Amino acid sequence: AQRVTQPEKLLSVFKGAPVELKCNYSYSGSPELFWYVQYSRQRLQLLLRHISRESIKGFTADLNKGETSFHLKKPFAQEEDSAMYYCAPRGANSKLTFGKGITLSVRP
Amino acid sequence: GAGVSQSPSNKVTEKGKDVELRCDPISGHTALYWYRQSLGQGLEFLIYFQGNSAPDKSGLPSDRFSAERTGGSVSTLTIQRTQQEDSAVYLCASSLDGVFNQPQHFGDGTRLSIL
């Protein structure tokens, strides 16, 4: 069965602290991994995808196939990073399977 | 259009009534998805349309839920005989096609409240 786990519901850090949002998945085949973000009063939007190997807004995510993880990291959090973050693998059937999400709160 | 458009933005109705939710995808996007976002449950896949292919309905929670997509563009999600557990935000997304690695673009959603 396709499953994605975001073990924490809330992460609260101070501005400038490092951030790691955890994501583990159980998926047949080789899924593509995405992180989506929803800022307050905005629509859900793509943050980054593993295939692009990109850094967006200072965030990176490395796919670890051995551990089946795709943790999202940022070395120095900013207040504007406060949002809801969803990890979402997608298989060949094109369906995204979303985790339950984690709220990141960055305090000044 | 500039993005995925959903209407209405809010819908309040009585238990037992039927509701229709509308999604207007980005022009040229052939893939369209419906999701449901419930408090504490994250986002749940409902249905997926790709071009002229038969839709993937595997996420629809009951036979009270149905969706159609006319002319490969606008889609309507219909919930019959609504129940209180149907209360949620219903999100629509579209992508250029259903091919691997194309990102999905989401609308603002319709917040459905069943009294």
C-alpha cells in the first residue's frame, strides 16, 4: 500500500534556527517526491520536487531510497517560512498521496 | 486564466441536500484532480481526469460522490444527500498532463459546511 508519514504535527523554532521536516514513505516502484506548502490565506503550492535537485527559498530535500525518506531542510529559518508543509509522493498513476502535513512556526 | 478557479468559495447547506462544486483548470492543462482536506486528516485524493481517458475514481468515499469533466475543461464534483462528515475543503488541481514530474497547480478550494 502507498503510504506517506509525517511524524510530527507541529515544529516551532526561533528565527535563524535550523529546520528539518521529516517525511517517510512506503511506495511500490520509484515514486517522484514533492513538498507542497500552504502559507496563511494562500493556496497550496509546490515548493520543490526531488527530480529537480533544486533549492527553493533556502529549502532542500534529499531523497534517501535506503531509508525511504525525503526530509525537508533549511539551515536558517525565517519568519516568512511559517506555513503548513505537506510531503507528497506520486507514482506512475499520477496520483499524489499527501501526508497529514506539519505546521512550521518560526518565532522572532 | 491565471490559475485554477473554484466556485463557490464557501458553501453552507443542510444535511441531505445535494451540492455541486465547480473547478475551472488552467487553460491547456489536460489533467485535473479533486482532493478533500479535512481537519486533522490532511489531503485525501478523490478523483483524477486525464484527457479523454476514463477517470480514476478510486478515491471517492461513497457512491454519493460523483464528478464529471465536460469538454476536457471544467469539472463538477457532485455530492448527493450530504452528511455532516462531508464537511471539508474541497480542492481542485490541474497539471499540464498526467505525465511523471509535472507539478499540480491548486485552486483556493471550496469550503463546504453541512449543518
